[in-house]
Amino acid sequence: DPTLIFQLIVNKIGIGKEPMNLLVFPIISCYLSLLFQCGLQIEMHAQNFMIAFDINWNFIGIILRDIDSIQHDLTIMQFHGFNYYAFQNYGRCLDDSDDYYKIKHSFMFDHKFGEFFLLPLLSEIRRVLDVDMIELTEEIKCFCRLQYGDEFEKYFPENVWYKFENILIRPGIRRRVYTKCSAPIFR
């Protein structure tokens, strides 16, 4: 079967010229709106969500699975005046007193969402439309800075991003170590 992006380009007139505005930016906005407006940091890689389209191939949203992996950012919830007390005993909470607070935001956005979803999606857009990958990543970076620049400055590490090395976890290893990388690709 052809890839989803290929089917989308063939079936949705006009997306060939604007896959970023009609698909990529709305998906990024879903992720970042949940984080910055609701305090919900989702583990958004291809295994944990699906893209929803209407019958005319218009993007209408995302469908989440593995909801238990959602991290509740108590700092952001408190900033927006949400009743975050109900989440305090939940094991997947973040707050700015955690030494890894900004690193965890970077890890989920830059590594999980960026490397495991956005890069493969952009690679397919590049392949199908024969466009430059650097231009695509720069478009995302400009979009993110314009729409969410203040939030990135407040909740993410500056000029670096974090990931896990691709290692096999075996008995005796207590936890994986975050690896610092320079120059975030998408922000």
C-alpha cells in the first residue's frame, strides 16, 4: 500500500503545495497546545497516537492511546489556574522543582515526537514531493518560534535538546541517562 502521506497528497487537492500548513503544523499545534495550555505532556510518537481525517482528507485531530504515559505538568497547570491537586499523587507528574524538568520537556518533544514522528514524516514528504529536508525543518523551526517561542524559553533548555542513547536496557541498569545534543532541530 502507498504511504499515508502519498495517499493524502493524491487524494487531497492542494496539499501537495502545503503539507506543512494542512498537516504538519496542526499536529505540532495539538502537541504543544496540550502541553502549554493544559499541562499535559504526551508521549507522542507513532506508536501512541493516530491522525484523524474526515472523508475529504481534512486533518481533524489526533487520537491518543497509552494515556497512562501522559505526564502532568503541575507548574503549567498551576500557571493556568487549573486544579492540579488531583494529579499530585499520580506517578507521572512534573514540576519546576525537578532538576530534570526542562530536560524532560525536551526529551518528549525533541526526541520522542521529533525524531520518532516528525523526521520520518518529513522524510516521506521530501521523498514524495521532492523538496529539501533542511527547508522543511526550518519551516517547522520558524513556526514553533513564532507560535510558541515564549513557552519554549520558559519550559525548555536553551539551545540544546536531550535524548536517550540507543542502548539495550538489561538487569543492573537503574535508568537510562539523558544525552545532551546541540542545536534543536525543531525549535
